[in-house]
Amino acid sequence: MQEHRRSYVPALGFHWLTRMYDPVVAVLLKEEKFKRALVNQAGLKPGHRVLDLGCGTGSLTIMLKRACPTATVVGLDGDPAVLAIARAKIAAADVHVELQEGLAFAPPFAPASFDRVVSSLVFHHLTTEDKRRSLARVRELLRPGGELHITDWGQAQNPLMRLAFLSVQALDGFRTTTDNVRGRLISFMQEAGFTEVAETHRAMTPLGTLSRYRAIAPT
């Protein structure tokens, strides 16, 4: 865990910026809109078990629960400071979800225990190795036919978007973000054993190209 603490990349790159994460995302990325689209794509159904992988401050976790109140929603994040913010937001929203501390590449859950795994702006924080490890573990966590839905930075659509993304890389590090801007997430999902892997949407933002993905666990 000490090794994890030394290498962990928090929201906005630095722990002291964590409390600025929500207002920055809300203003620059139109958070409500892109997360609502991710929730809609996930297509939650009553009785589903849903994992918000890298739940951060809990905004997406709350939206998932409100979209399907009879689903069981679990949030996982490796940063105890951000989980404290999430707990306060969830209490204020008066919804019942479970939060756990843990890493995307070592989630503390049994195989085949979720129908959906949803993740927003997490994978660009992970090294190439940890992206692959995390996707392999997500594949194990999903029941046959279960679905993975991701929103994260994608391949730059044009030189302007590539230039804009440099600001994200300056904060979060080139080592972890290069895979995203080169469009490698799709191949990583395929390598992990997912089927029907697709980039379902892409949008230009002030910080670069934001992409949405879907992948299916084989039956």
C-alpha cells in the first residue's frame, strides 16, 4: 500500500487540488451532461449490481442510484480523502450506496459479482500495466453478458484537441495519459477478453477529446 501511495495520481494530479475537482469538471466538461449520457448508456435494470470504478467524489455514483433505485450500487476508489467527500455528498443526497477503498487493479470483490461496471475519468490516471490489470479484473468481476461503460480521454480528433490535452497531461502526467490520447483503450479492452468493444461517442472539450466506450463480457 505504501508503494501505491507514492505512485497514486489523485484527481487533478495533486492531493491539494482534490476539493477543486467538482467545480473544475462541472465548468470545463459539462459534468452533468456527459455523466448522464454514460448512465443512460449503461442501461441499468432493477436488481442489477453496479460498480462505479474509481468513484471519486461520488457524483456518478449518486446518478447511477437515482437512475435505478432498486439496483445495488457500489463505489470504489483508492483515495480516502476523495471518499470522505463522496460520503458527505451521498449523505446529503439521501441515497443508499456502498463505498469501499480499493484499487482498480485489485478490487475487493468476488468474480462474477456485477452486472455493470461504470467508470468516469479514471483510466487516464493509470499506467499502461495498471490499465491492462484493471480491465482484466473488471472482466472477472462481470457476470457473463455484463457490460463495461467508460468515459475518459480518447484519441485527439485534430491538432487543436491534441494541444488542449497537454493541460491534462501536465497535471496528471504523460506516463499515464499517453495511452488515452493515442486511442489505445479499445485495444486494451479487447486484450482483456471483452467483446463488442466500441467507442460510442466522442466530443471536443476545452481539455481535449472526451470519449465514451462500451464493452461486453463474453457469455
